[in-house]
Amino acid sequence: MQRSDERDADYDDPAALLDDLNDDTGIDAAGRADSTSDASSGSRLRGLLPSGVGPSFSLRSFLVILVASVAGVVAGGAIPIVGSVGRFLGLLAVAFAAGLIGSRSRYLEVGLAGAVAAGTAFLLGTLTSIFAPVAVQFLADYGVAIVGVGVGTGFLVSIVGHYFGRDFRDGLTREV
């Protein structure tokens, strides 16, 4: 057992668990080498992901985009006149911003985050818009279809927003 002042700083820092490493060199985005993992692992949490996800998926990016997507859905849904369409406008704006700001394309992360945020918003919107006993029976009958429409639409809106954000970034950074 080590004393607390002898522990490695990476084990005390939760953000260090999510650091993405360059798969070829073992160097993270800030240029620091990771001495605790080999170059093929990517990050310490990489082993928890399914094997088919591959090295292009970033858990940290997904979590950040998910939080931003939920905030976009809530902010868009708070617009009184446009109603539930505003949720998708907020989701589109977040995905566009992720494409505009990010240096790498994150279609998988943005699509999954948008799908989760929109599916949850559809489910909670249905649950709170109908009288509770009726809503429970309605969700028991049609809940999968309702969430499926929300997930599919959220995924498509997020992918389109990210595509246009990436395209706009490419237009801004290209030499004339």
C-alpha cells in the first residue's frame, strides 16, 4: 500500500482515465506520453468498449457531446411557440457546433448522443404530456415505437448537423 503522496497523479485524476491517445505513438492530445498503457490500448477505458467500436470512438467526446445534446434539447424545447420542433433545432445546433469546433469528425459520437437525447426527450415528453395512468398504459402499448421515432430522428438530425458543421469548417479553413 502506498502513501497518498507517493501515488501516481494519473490514478487520482478522473479525467486522466478518459484521455485519448494517438494509437500509433501512445501520445495524448497535449503531447504527453502515457507510461501506464501500451500504444495499442488507446486509453485505460478503451478495454471496456465493445471490440467492434474500434479506435475511432472517443468516450470523452461522446460524454461531452451527450451533455451538450441534452442541454440543446432542453433549451430548444423551452421555446414556447415551436414546441417539440425546437428540441430538434437545439439538437441540430449542438451537432453543427460539434462539427464546426472539432478538429476530427465525430459522426458516431454525435449520432449516438443525439439519438439518446432525442429518445429520452420523446419518452419523457409523452410521459408528462398525458394524464399519468393513461400515459403509463399508452407507453406500455406504444413506448417502443415512440422511443424509436425519437431515436431515429435524433440520430438523423445530429448526423446532418454534424455534416454541415464539418462542411462549414472545411470552407472556413480552406485556402482560397
